Amino acid sequence: MTRWIRFFIVLIVGIGLGVLYGRVVNPVEYVNTTTESLRSDYKTDYVLMVAEVYQTDQDLRWAMNRLALLGCETPQACVETALDFAVQSGYAAPDLSLIEDLNFALGGNE
């Protein structure tokens, strides 16, 4: 056998064993995960997505229900926290505007 054939056989066997281990022997198990457990950057992205939907359909009740899934005291607190993080992280101006509009609709300051 040439070196290249042995190399590809070993490569294929290694990939196969890795997939077998990851899928059968020791698969990842997510237990009791909620949106509350998201990191700050993902929570901010979630709020941004809610703000994008709110801009389209103007359904404040829907937006409040979705924001309640983040586990903040109030939906407005979630939006304010996300807005602070977005400003500090340098989000684009149109994204900041969407979050600010949602914050204003919830009764916050612009």
C-alpha cells in the first residue's frame, strides 16, 4: 500500500470513530435548558430579533410574551439590558434603533 492510501484509511477510520463516540458513546445531552440560560450576547440578539418582528407587525403583546421567556423582572428590563450591551458591543445603528423603538413602545426612554 502506498502512503496516501494508508493516510486516507487512517483519516476515514479516525473520523468514523470520532462520530461514533460523539453520537453513540457520549452524546451531548441538554437538560432543562431555557432562554434564561443564554449568554448576554445571545440574549441581546434574541431581543433584536423580537424588535425586528415588532417593527414589522407592531404586536406589542407578542413581543412582551417573547421577552418574558428571558426571565427578566419585566420585558422592559430585558430590552434595557440588551440595549446597554448592544451599545457597549458596537452593534450597528439600525439594530440599535430597532431595540430603542421596542424600548420606547414598552414605556422606556429613547
